[in-house]
Amino acid sequence: MSTLIFLYSLSFLVILVACMILYIYNNILKSSRQLLKNQDGLRKGTLYPLNNLEYINEKDVNTNSNCDGTILIATSYGCAACKRVYPYLEQLRQEYNNIDFHLLMLANKDQAQETINLYNLRNFKVSLIQNDQLHNLGITGFPFSYLLSKEKKVIEKGIVNHKKDFDLLISFLTIKKVS
């Protein structure tokens, strides 16, 4: 009988230690999660310099005056990783309807319009950006994203290849996702 109690106690202790290790590991992993190339680009806290970007969209895109922040996504025409990001941008826009999404495309007007039509990006603000502007912004890879505060200051930044990257980026803005 005492052997059985010992085995149950030992099993309980092993399970308890395993749970504690998983809990600690999970917290360490969460605190170290960051986007790729998050050291590139403008410094956090910097005012974003491109305030007067011209939209190429033929119709005006509604601007959310009550937005909690802005996500700028720098993409390039022909970029394979960018083509993987475009399809779920509408889902993100609906989930985070209190965030403005703005695409900065390294493309000519025809290429940008082709991308807008192909991926149904008509509800997004789209601006063309030139190589020298990318250089001044410190963007070294695509798709690169900035999370900006209401005051247009950089909160977080980095490469965004998947929806989970956008979720991580947005998690730096203390808002709630629409369910």
C-alpha cells in the first residue's frame, strides 16, 4: 500500500514539475517573440517622415478618424513573400477595424493597379514609394511593416510574412481585436 502511495506521489510530482517547466518556457518564448529585422528601419519613438503620401486608388478610401494606430506595409511588385501577404489583409482589416492599413508599393502605377485588382485591395490606402524613400526609411526587406501610434510615431516594426506576424505586430498596440 505504501508503495502505491509513493508511486502516486512521485507521478504527481513529475507532472507538477513538467507543468512548471512548460509554463516557464512558454513565458520566456512569449517575451522573446519579435519580428525579423525589427532592428532595421526607423528607431522606435521616431515620428514617421512620410506624412503626405499620395494615394493611387481611383476612389477615396475612408479614413478612420477613431483609429488607434496605423500599419504601414512596404511591398514590392513581383515579391513572392508580398504575394503571400495580400490575400489575408482584408481579414486583418476587418479583425482590427480600429487600425488604418496603408500599403507602400515599390512599383509603377500600372503594376500597383494590377496588384490592387488581383488581390482586391480596393479598401486599402495604396501609395507608390521609390527606392530612395525605402533607403531613407531603412527598409531592407519585404514585406516590411511599421506599427504607428495615433501620433504617427513608430511603435514596432519588422518583416511580416504571415498573419501571426501581423498579430504579433499589432499586439504592441494595446487594443482589442474585434470578435
